[in-house]
Amino acid sequence: MGRIFVVELDGRSYRCKFCRTHLALPEDLVSRAFHCRRGKAYLFNSAVNITVGASEERLMLSGMHTVADIFCCSCGQIVGWKYESAREKSQKYKEGKFVLERFIFLSHCAF
């Protein structure tokens, strides 16, 4: 496969619950008002140490979107999804942003 290079974020960060790999910074948090199958989810402007899966059309609570699942690059656990595109004008702000499932990450760890 190859060597995995992991980005270490400075200060407090959101991390993978399973391997504690850094995923996002609190400064990149856009909204805590999202939901997923397992409960709450957060919307971020950017995320690191992830791999992006194949894009697919998915019917979400807010309408039809093109999304791609995102996975932790260290342990391979699914951590959320990336909005590729939105059909409705009111949902265009989500394009290019990442949703991390609250169940999957540890918040504001500072080790």
C-alpha cells in the first residue's frame, strides 16, 4: 500500500475515536446542527487525515446531494461524508464541506 503520512494539528482538535488521529480544528467548525444515522454530526470547512470514497447521489433530510463517504486514513473507520454538490440553491453552502459524525470522534482533545 505505501506509507501513511499523518498531519498533526496544533492545539485542540477533533480526533478519531478509534485511533486518535487528528481530523479537524475547532476553528473550522461551521455547524453542530447536523444529524446522521447514529445521532449528531458536525459540519466543518476542512478536514485532514481522511480518504474520500466514491461520489454518489444520496437523499438527505435537506434534499438530494452528491456526497462521498470519508474515512480515517489511519484506521479506515468511516468518519462521515463530504458534500460534493447540492441541487437546491439554499443548500449550495455545503458544497466542499465535511460532516463528521459525533459518535466517531473525540472532541477538543489536547494531548
